Amino acid sequence: MAEWHLDGSGWVGYCSRLYFSGKLGMAKPDPRIFRYVAAELSAHPEDIVFIDDNATNIAAARELGFRTILHTSQTDLYFELSKP
């Protein structure tokens, strides 16, 4: 899945770093992946926005303090990312 996104998704150009759980040998919703990303970014979870289409993954990230966006076909990411 990571390669498909990296090769064919226009949104990847808007990101300075991308983390794919499979490439890291972890699987969401395991909290280790979220802690790993926060440590790699030297960031507090509340300063990170996690976007996913799986409600279980969203709940795991939110429980650790991440800002989250549940992505559906109706999600307006521009609007969601503009929220304070």
C-alpha cells in the first residue's frame, strides 16, 4: 500500500515526512507506531494530526493525544486541517 501511495497519490507532495506502519514493521492500532512517529518528529502528540479511514486506528491515536481526522469520501480535508 505504501508504494501505491508514494507512486500514485498527489497528496504525498504536501508532506515533508510520511510514515507507513507496514514499512516500519508495526501495525496500527498498536500504540508503538504512534509513539515512534512522535519521537521521530520530536513532537508532542497534540501537535500531530493523524488522518485515517479506520475508526479503530483513529481511536488509538486519539487516546494517545493525537489530533485526528477520520477520512471518508465526504471529508473536506482542507476544512478539517484549517481547524485550530
